[in-house]
Amino acid sequence: MNRPNVILLLADDLGYGDLSCYGGVGVETPNIDALLEHGVQFCDGYSTSAVCTPARYSILTGEYPFRNPNTRILPGNAPCIIEKEKGTLPKIFKKAGYRTAVVGKWHLGLGNNDLDWNKEISHTPNDVGFDYSYIFPATNDRVPCVYLKNRLVENLDATDPIEVSYEKECPFDDIVTSKKNPELLRMLHSHGHDNSIVNGVGRIGFMRGGKKAVWRDEDLAERFLEEAKGFIGEEKEKPFFLYYALHQPHVPRVPNERFVGVSGLGPRGDVIAEMDYCVGELMAYLKQENLLENTIVIFSSDNGPVLDDGYMDDAVRQNRMAFHHPAGPLRGGKYSRFEGGARVPMIVSWKSHIAPSKSHALVSQVDFAASFAKMLHVDLEDWAVDSQDMLDVLLGKTVKGRTEIFAESEDKGYFLRQGKWTYLPASDGPEYELYTNTELGNSRDPQLYNMEYDVGQRENVAQIHPDVTEKMEQRIKEIEKSSKTR
Ligand code: NG6
Ligand code: CA
């Protein structure tokens, strides 16, 4: 059996226009671009959601987020939303004899409503298919700001136990918060992020204790890179699957000191440069270990970009001045139903196996499960109901992709793409998310756009093509009602 290693690199909030190989103005991502020397660049690759938790749920389970009502942006103390019995992407690899690991951002919940950060945690990535996990629990702007290694928070100290709360009012009177101690902030928030202060940055949620366990934001990138390399280097006999969930360029954007100012685009550009460096280091390590020709490397992002996601880090001004549009030509961004929300960079690279090409095939991250099941001859049973085998598409052997893409916005508005058409059903949701200044894609009128000449979704042609509109409307209803099992 052909059993190459697989590494899935997933950036956090990186837009369609944020890489130089996707035409990003003013950014340089040489290491990610270099994946294309042996890679397919997907121009029509999608996540299933414009926000993190639902998109990651789909990657790991092969299901659209709507099938699980808990797929929303989770607080840092939420229970794990992937049941232990559920079929998952890492379990597919395990069935084929792989070692599996996740390193980086998790954000799919932990524990089972029994979470005590000071003890072994009952439900972690290790319970849904990963042999090894080294993660942070939710996002880098949510407490607890600690590393979790398998079931235990790293550097626990019994004399300084960790407590976490997501109540509205702070239940701990002896901790520093943005409201009480604004003088301790080194980065000001623009919206939200006014609870605990950790490392001079206001966060979402309150955290007490764990002083020895708290991360230093500047070290996150290097820590995860070391863990990724450590896992790869550990046992050479078995093939491996590594899900490396990069935390950049999600807020708060705090690059390592070495990357401060390198991009000319402010902290957001600097952490993208830092992320690119991590990819370069990882590839250099694969080369050094003689693993390049036996390792498929996928690079993508969980959802589209945002400039002001709650901190005054000057991203809006600096990117505008440099004419850098994180979503490239697409409309909307993170949170949105427009293309900028879920159409993301996607590269599949495999030295000596893939000839460089650009693909306009429709493909979704939800397809990774069925595609690798195909590669490894693993029977999916009734798992991964929305996942389609796109192995040959991913490996650049054909450009015949999906017939449709189905994805959602933060407020659970759907859109459907079929061939050249993208359809957004009528909605009475707000047009704008005012804090982040995002066009959400909601309109009282149904919207239909022709992707052949209008990726920027400027000309609504729903009224000119009522037949297409009607059919796509029906299809969305059909998907919503479709069976939960294969
Ligand atoms: C939002 C946060 C945002 C970010 C997002 C999750 C506020 C005001 N905004 O609620 O900063 O954390 O959640 O991002 O708190 S995601 O990439 O994990 O989906
Ligand atoms: Ca994200």
C-alpha cells in the first residue's frame, strides 16, 4: 500500500490574498510559495465556514457544521464537540497504521462538562484520533493561555491552581483585568477582549492562577514548530499524519521579537512572515530527514481574513496604506457569506509526485477525510457523510472537482456554489458586522453571482436567472434535510 506521510498546515484567519503566490500585494511568503514547486494551487478551494470551530469540525469529521448544533465559536472552557465514537480524519490514518498528532490551535472544546485544568482532562484530541497532542485550548485571545500536552496542562503548579470563567462579570477579585487595570495593557482592544490581562494583552474570559503555565505570546510559534519537528522525528518506522494548526495571523498578533517590523505591514504582516518562516523550517527539516519525497504537505486556512478583530494593532491603516487586501479580489472576509469568508488559499504539495499547476476545480476541506480514506483503502463505514473523494483532484491528476460547494457564515447563513454560480438565499440578518467592518453578505433579496467574471460579487443577477436561483434554493433545502449517515 502507498502510505506517504501527510502534514496538514492550517493557518488561522489567513485570507485568499494574503500569500504572495495568490497575488498578495505587499506580502512576501517565499516558503509557502515554494510549496508550489511541487504543488497544486487551488483557486477555488473552500472551508465549510467563515469561522474557526465549524470549519475545523468539518476537516476533522468530514461533515458540514450544521449537522452538529454546537459548531459555533467556542469559549475556552467549552466541552469537546467531537464525540469519542465519531469517525475522524486522524482515525482514518490510524486505521491504516499511521502515527497521528495535532500541534497548535485546537478550538473544538475539551472535557465533557467536567473540566478541571489542574487534573488530567477527560476528553482531548487524544480521544478523537490523535496519538499525540500539543495544543492551546481555544484561540490565542481566549483564556486559559496555556499549553496542553495530551491530557495535562504543561507546567502545572499545585500551589497555584488554574481557574477559568466565562461569566460576564469577573468572579475573581484578585486578578488583573482590562477594566480594572488598563495601565497594564501593552496592546489596547477595540472591541471585546476586556477580561483577564495576560502578558499585557486583554483576553476573552477570566483566568486565575497558573503563573508558571502561562505562555509567552512571542514564543508560541517556535514552541509549536519544535513540537511538530519533535513528533516527525520521533519514530521513523511508521508513517505519520500531522495536523499542524498554525495560530497566525489570528489576534492578538504578537510575533516573536525577531519578526517585529519585518513585513512593513504592522503586526499582522509580521506574524504572517513568522508563519511563513515556520513552514520553511518545517520543510527544511523534512529535507534534512530525507522525508520530502514521501510526505504530502497541504497548506490552507480555516476561514477568511479580518483586519480589526478586536485589538488596536494598526492593521487597518497599515494594510490600506500598502494596498494589501487580505481577501484579494474577493468580497467580505471572516464571518461573511461572501466568498472572502470561506474561499481560502489551498495548496497541496508532494515532491516528485506532483507537477506544478493551478487548479480551478471546486474542492472543500471537508473532502480531506474521504480522499485520504481512498488513498489508504480505509472503509469510511457511515462516517464523514459530506466528504467526497477528491484524491485525484488534490494530487493534480484531474481538474474535475466537486459539483457544488456548501458553506456557512458565522451567523449560519448558507451559500451554495455550483459551477460558475454562487447563490446566497435571502436573509434578514445585518448587512454589516460593524466592529470588524465586515460585509456579511446578508440581503433581503436572494443573490446570485457569476464567478466567471464576478468573483468580487458586485452584480447580483438573481432576477435575470430565476430558474438557476430557484434550483439552488431547493438544493440548499435538500442538503439541510439530507441523511446524517452514508
Ligand atoms: C470573536 C472575537 C474575535 C475572535 C473570534 C474567533 C470578540 C469581540 N471577537 O468573537 O476576536 O476571537 O471570535 O475567531 O470577542 S476564530 O478564528 O476562532 O473563529
Ligand atoms: Ca479562524
